[in-house]
Amino acid sequence: MSKVLMKGNEAIAQAAIAAGCDAFFGYPITPQNEICEYMSKYLAKSGGAFVQAESELAAINMVYGAAGAGARTMTSSSSPGIALKQEGISYCAGAELPCVIVAISRGGPGLGGILPAQGDYNQATRGGGNGDYKVVVLAPNGVQEATEMVRDAFLLSEKYRNPVMVMADGVIGQMMEPVEINTDPLPKFEKPWAATGESQSRGTRNVINSLFLNPVDLENHNIALRKKYDTIEENEVQVDLYMMEDADIALVAYGTPSRIVKSAIEEMRSQGIKVGLIRPKTLYPFPFKQINEAADKVKFMLTAELSMGQMVHDVRLAVNGKVPVYFYGRAGGMIFEPKEISDAVKSHLGGE
Amino acid sequence: MAVVFQKTKGLTDTPFTYCPGCTHGIIHRLVAECLEELEILDRTIAIASVGCSVMSYEFFNCDAIQAAHGRAPAVATGVKRVHPDKIVFTYQGDGDLASIGTGEIVQAAHRGDNITVIFVNNAIYGMTGGQMAPTTLPGQITTTSPYGRDVSKQGEPIRMAELMAQIPGAAYIERVMTADPVSVRKAKRAIKKAFEIQKNGGGFSMIEILSSCNIGWGLSPVDSLKYIKEEMASYFPLGVFKDKGASQ
């Protein structure tokens, strides 16, 4: 199959259908509308269920129901809508339900704006919902990778019985790029725990639940979840290192900004400044180890985000004081140019 | 020896968590008997809600999903859309359905989702200790209406059956009560009809059941049943409010 030119949101939706998504529940919000629209047009044709829910709350709770009943299911939204879904995401995490949440991020807080931003890093990686839980967060840097990550997201969610978020900034949702979507059938994990109705013939009742009134039971549940997250942190970190072999300075960026940073790196390299890029592809689990090791080889790091500084705190935790970690960010839908990144790097070179 | 009565297979052996005198237990039995008699236990998924009946997933002898407060109809939609041949019902109280979950219940009916809703109206938040509910009667004393519900500030109680009957997608809406043996038998007939409608693909049904909360109301169990009959049923009239099958 050859590449086709597709808008990010539509490619994400097509990739989800190709990955065997059984059911999609969504609610309109810019800049992710094309996902809902594509699903409404094509999901039923491939035998799946599409419902335009009355709200993001209802949509994530439909996902909770469908996932609890054993379906491969997904919802999508953008920043304020993802905020509304947090209660349901917490329930999915608590009841250990596999599901995929696609977040096409825009500016905030509040209603914010509709242009691309990365101000939801904390919301995604810390969890806006209540309780001790983690959501796996994948952050693509373009349309092709977004389609691959949607596929990965279904696999990871079923492998670990955990919600997985694909968080892409609005640029990725809205821009068109050449893409080749993997149409190989995605293996389905057995779900002997699912509430499918056949309690009598199965001989046991399957119950989907996040309520544990006995504190001993709830603590044991929290401990079991923590062990699962430890396994995820051990095995599922994905990070891209670019020109880091000989780098004196490491830039850290994810999503669309990582590509702008690459242009800045090429420009600086031509001027003899040895800069490299660390690009987390998983925001949770975060590449703490890889960034900590990189800190041994560079003079400083600079994190570039479309926010006023969120991931930079994780980078500082990773670096653990070994070298300075600076920050450069734009927000509100404003996107930096490569020169702004180069200038930021150069401003920190001066003092040496 | 001939067996003249035995507990329905629709209930597990787990002891109920309901207060003595509360009619949730009766309603559970009615629902469970209907599931058994209609031979749908092995294809039913119950959706439990938040409130006194939060543990209902432990009591109904079928698969179950516990839902967030008010969201049970949305969860039911999610289940039904991926298992259209299964029987899906929600079991919700008045705080859950008529307050925090009004959006979900109205929209599930609007979509005409082929599910059954068991709505237990006892005019109070029992689980949290007896606060005012959207269905609390005018003048009724609760822990958050200590001087009695003042309708000038707190509004009139919501009549959900009447409201839901206005929705084109709703196929069957009836209000019953559990106040004496006769009304209990009538309640069972209503519940059974609702499940039969779903079984036949008839669409959305809701049975509102006026129920007691003797602890929250501060009455004896016997006086509570009287309160259902005399006070609640006069504000919330019993009857069939919508029957699409009959009008066709």
C-alpha cells in the first residue's frame, strides 16, 4: 500500500477502525471534530457502534460500559472535554478497563482557545481524576506516528487492562501529511473478566467495579495497581534520541514542537553548536532514566513546550540537579519558530 | 416434601445491606423474580448506581457493572450498543437519576435505547444520611431541609415519570409503589412488562417505584408504608404515563 495524504484526525480515526475498534463514543469539540465525523461515517460500516453522546461525561461512561462488557472501545476529545472525562477515566483505571482516549490538545485554562497547545501535560500524566492511578500517555510527533500510536494504545490498554491516552497537539489533528495506515489485524486479548451477561452458563458472575468499602481490600487494590504501574514503567518507556551521541546540550521536547526543535538543532549544528534532542514518546511512563543518563554528558538541558512549563518539572526530576534545566515556551496557540529555540539556547551559552 | 416456596435464583446469597424496614429489598426480589421468570438471567447485565443501592451488583445474580453517580444510563448505552441481544437494566435512586443524572436519563430515553430503568424513589438521600432529594415532598424535613422543604427556594419535587413520558423515544413509563401486598404485586407486573418490552426490542422503559426510607424519614416501618400510600402517592400519582405498544 502506498502513502495517502490525510488529515491527522481522520487518519487517527481510520487507524482506530483498522485496529479493530468495536465502539466509539464522542462529543463535538474543536479541534478533534473530524475524529467523531469520520467514525460516524465509517465505523458502523465496519460493524462497529457509533454514538454521539450528550456530553463528554456520558461519552466516557459509555466507554466504561462498553469496555466493561468486553469491547475494544475509544473516545476522543480536546482539552476542556478531556477535563470533563476525568471522573470516568478514574473509574476505568479503578475497574481496570482497557480503553483508548484520544486527546487533541488546545489552549487553556477554562475555555481557552482552539489553537494547538501543550498545557494539558499535567492533566494527562498526573490524572485529573480522583485517587491513585496512572494512565499511559503516548505523544506522537506527526500524523504517521499518531496512527501507529493509536494501534499501540489498543494493544497496551488490553495488555495491562488500563486506559491509554494518545495526546496530540492540535497541529497533528488538523494538518495533512502522507500516511500509511497499518491494516494488519490486531490480536484481541482474551477478556474472561468482562461483564457479557452469561453469568449462569459461565458459572461465575463477572462484576466491573471500583468500589472497595473494606480498607484492607482497597489498600490491596491500590498495591496491585501500583505493581502494574511499576511493570509499565519498567517495560513501556519510549524515547527518541536525536544527535545526542556527541551533544553538549540536550533539548527536550515532545509532539509537534519536537520537529521545530529539530530544525533549530540543524541550524545550530551548522554554527558548530553541538545540540541534540531527547523526545519522550511516552509521557507516562516518562523516560526518567534516559534523561538522567543524558545529563552526565551535557552542560545543560532546555525543555521547549507549548505551555508555560509543565514537562520541564519531570525533566528536572530526571536530571536531579546534575546540570541546569532551562525552559522556553509559548502558549495560547502561539507556536515558536526554530530561531526562538536557537536564541534561547544561545542565551544560556553566553554565561559560560 | 413438596417445595412450596423458594428464594428466586435471580438473587445471590449475599445478605442485603439495606436498613430493616426499607423496601429496596422487596424491589430487588421483584426484579430478580422477573429475570428468572423471563429466563433472561443468563443474558442480563445489571448496571448499579451510587446511593443506597450501590452494592446491588452483589445482590443480583447476573453480570453487573457499577457506574459513577448518575451515569448508569450512559453506561447502559455503552453496554447495549456492543451487546444488542443482551438484557441491560439500571437500578437507580432518586438522587442518582433525578438530580445528578438527569442529563443521562433524559438522553438515553431520547435515543430510544432498548434498556430498562428501575427507578427507586424514596424522596431522600438515604445513603448519605437523609439529605433533601429532588423528589423530597413540600414541607418534608430532611437533614438539609431542617425546616421542611421550602418550595419557594428549593422548588417543587420533580415528577420524573411524567417528565420522561414526554420523550418520544420512551416506550413505556409507569409509576408504582411498594406499600402493601397488592401494590407490590402491581409493581412486579410493571417491572415484568418493562423487561418483556426490552426482550421484544420495544425500546426504552422506566418503572418508577415509590419506596420507603423509614430511617431517613424518622418513621416506623409500618408508618413509612402509610407515608408512601398517603403522602408520596398523592404527589406522585400512580399509573401508566406512556405505553407506545398500546397506542399502536
